[in-house]
Amino acid sequence: MDFGKGIIVAFISFAVFIGVLVVVCVRQDVNLVSANYYQEELAHSEKMDQIKNTNLLQERPQISLSENQIELHFSRFQEVEKGELTFMRPSDGRLDLHFKIESTHNNVQVFSLDGFAKGQYRAQFKWSMEGKDYFYEKIIVI
């Protein structure tokens, strides 16, 4: 094979490689951590204030995993005006789960692991009490 044919073969091989690379990249599923990522990013300073409020509490919420349930411990549930516990699955947003948190005199709220796929979740507890908003996050692996 002479020099001219080698250049042509190299050029065609490179073009085929780039074409395959483009096809693979276009077919790849891209999941964001959140569907509302851009809106949440704009509200970042508000979230930082919520975390600061949480850090100023004498006792912070705790999220723990037992055999077949998730427990949310917080001694001030009776003061919670509204709240939401979200389990975000970074690898697949379709597996996210949301639970409303109601005011109660119990210090523990329990959630069954039914409906959870095995893997990593970001447990995010957002709540309001005494006119302030709070945010607590913990990574758990089921």
C-alpha cells in the first residue's frame, strides 16, 4: 500500500470513529440530580439560609436506616408547621420518593422501605417552624 492510500484509510477510519462516538453519545441517557436543577440553583442562597437555620438548632433531625424502615428522629415535630421528606435517587430521578411530614407529638416518624430500589439516595428534610424554613440532608444507601 502506498502513502496516498494510507492517508485515505486513516481519514475514513477517523470519520467512522467520530460517527460511532456521536451515535453513542446521542443515545446516552443523561439524568440531572433534579428535574428543576436550574430553578433550584437560582434559589441556592435561600437554601444556604435554611441550612444555617438548621445548624443553629439545639437538636437537629436525624435520619437512620433500620432493617426494613427509615426513621426520622426529631424532638420538635409538634412545632413543625409543614414539612416534606424527599428521597432523591441521583442515578435515576424516576425513583425519587416524597413524603409529607405532619406535626405530631411523637419524636420519630417511620417510613417503610417498600417501593425503594436498592442504591444510594439523598434524604432531604425540608420544614417550617416558628416562621423560619429549615433544611437537612443525609446520604443513605439501601
